Amino acid sequence: MSARFYADVALVPGSSISLPEQTARHVQVLRMQPGERILLFNGRGDAEGEFDATVERMGRSDVEVTIGAYTATAREAARAIHLVVSMPANDRMDWLIEKATELGAASIQPVMSERSVLRLKAERADKKVAHWRGIAIASSEQCGRNRVPLIHDVATLGEWLKKTAPLPAGAGTRLLLSLQDGTRPLIQAVAGTGALTFLSGPEGGLSAAEEAAAIACGFSPVTLGPRILRAETAPLACLSLLTLAPGGA
């Protein structure tokens, strides 16, 4: 199978282009030679597939290719699944981004909640988001996805909830992973169509006030069962249940 690369440029069959700097660097690392074939994808518009391309020239800092035929390849989940994640500490967020991409998340919103250990602001937050977007691109290249999930800028949970508009009837479902008694099992809450948004807390969970604020914004509390999963495991368990099960999203 040809090597796959994400290229954030227009891809038109029959045209010759210089690959974006980061994409060109990856091609050069593999020591590819003129005449070799690669696959490119950009996830733009309705493009759900990938383009054949042939390496024409390998420069010191640039790579020129000719774009070949487009092949439509449906690898996205039939139902858009969005994660709102209270960022776990250390490198666990990197791991979460990588695996959520493989499992088909449409977008990931990193948030800081009351009990979050990881706190990011200003330049440090921008650098982390750029790093996570790179992880999502690399994971998409590896797993065969032709769309890179959107990684949003970091926000506090309170800020994000204030900006979250009410959902029109039938427009989707919002679910809150909760440890409260009396919550519905997740599998009972995901019937129907439309986008799904999962809000998941940090180590120690969301506070009672945060859960109440989320419920006021249309989130319904659900549970994954009697065991307490780690902050980076819970949202991935939701994705696995919905995108890997037969007939899933």
C-alpha cells in the first residue's frame, strides 16, 4: 500500500503542486524517489477519499508531485461524534487525541474544569493545541481516515458552556458522563440519528455545579457501568461502543 499523507492544499487531478512544508518533510524522511507513488488527502468539502500522486522532484526543502485520480473511500462514522474533554494530565491527552482520531471522533474540545490538573493559558495553550493537531494528522494518516478531526482551542468548561447554543429539536444529542446515581446506561441514550456530543470530566470527575450547568445546556447524564474509568479511558469507551460495534455510528 502506498504511503498516505495529509496535504492541506487543493488537490486537482492532472495538476502539479509543491507539497506543504510539513508534508514534504515527511516524504523526504522516507527517502522517496521521483516516480514513486503516494496517496494524498485533504478532507476538504465533500471529499471523503484520497488522491493518487506521483513524486516528480525531490528538492532539498521541497517536493513536487503530480496529482492523479481521486478515489472515493468512505471511512468516516455515519454519525458525527464530538468529544468535550476535561484534559487529563501528563501525556495522557496526547494518547487520547491519537486514539480518538483512530476511533472516528469528528472533533475534540479540550476544556479546563474545577478539578483539572492540566492548566493551559495563552502561548502554552496555543503550542499544545498545535501539537495535538499534529497528532491528529499523523493518526489520520496511519489509520486511513480522510478527514482530520477538528481540535478546538482550549477553553474553560464554564466559558464553553456559555457559548453553547441550545440544540434545535432533532439536531443531535448531548450526553454527560456522570457518576451520579440514577443515570441512564449510555447504550439506552444513543438511539436515533444526528450528531452526538459527549462531555467527560477530569480525574475526580466534574463538580456538582458543573454537572448542573451542563444539564441546563441540554446534556443528559449517562453511565458506562459500575466501574470508574480513567479520565482518558471513558470518552474512548464511548467512541468504541458507537463506532466499532456492528451497525454502529
